[in-house]
Amino acid sequence: MTTKNKICPICQGKKSIQGTCQCSSEWRGNSRADGGWDDCQCTPEQKCSTCGGTGYVK
């Protein structure tokens, strides 16, 4: 008999959580290599902690 896994409700089966970006021209985020400024701060994509990166919960 096979067990049926449920799709992870946090990552919706995608195995990772996409990063987000916040942008504002009122504040300056990170300096770029070309000497300019980046008005956006972004978080990186992360492995889903709920399902451990499998996309399914048991």
C-alpha cells in the first residue's frame, strides 16, 4: 500500500520559498560595483523549512 503525501501548504510543492524585494527611492540600499546605488533590498530564495525542500508533507 502506498502512502499519499500532501502538497506543502507553505511552498505549494515548489520545494523552496522565493525571495522578496522591497524598493524605495527614499532610502538607498546597497552600493553596486559600478559606483551607483541599488534602491532595492532582496532576500534570497530559501529551502522550505516546513517540508525540508521535498515539496510534500507526510
